[in-house]
Amino acid sequence: MEKVIDRVMRTYGMMVNLTPEEEQSARERLTEFLKGKDDSARQLSVEGVKFLRGDRPSRTRHAQP
């Protein structure tokens, strides 16, 4: 599980700038969120990033004409 959390934190860290305190808080919230989930590492990573991003809209690609 620690590898998944590290992967999520690296990915999330590329999206937003976090102070060390914010990073520690996010890591703790993420650990609690993922506790007890038995999905694949990839699925847990996706869920973890979505959880940390919250309601922020994601960019979507539009089909090229």
C-alpha cells in the first residue's frame, strides 16, 4: 500500500504545489481513504488521485476535426 500512496503523492505533487505540512496532511487523508480497499494498485492510484483532487474539473481532450 505504501508504494501506491507514494505514487499518488508524486502524481498529485506534479499537479499542485504543496508545502511540507500540506503534503503530510494529504498523505494522512489519502492513507485513511485507501485503508481497507482491495483493488489493483493501478485502480487504487487512480482513486487516490481523484480523492485528493476533489471537485476540481479535469481537462478533457476534444476530438480534432
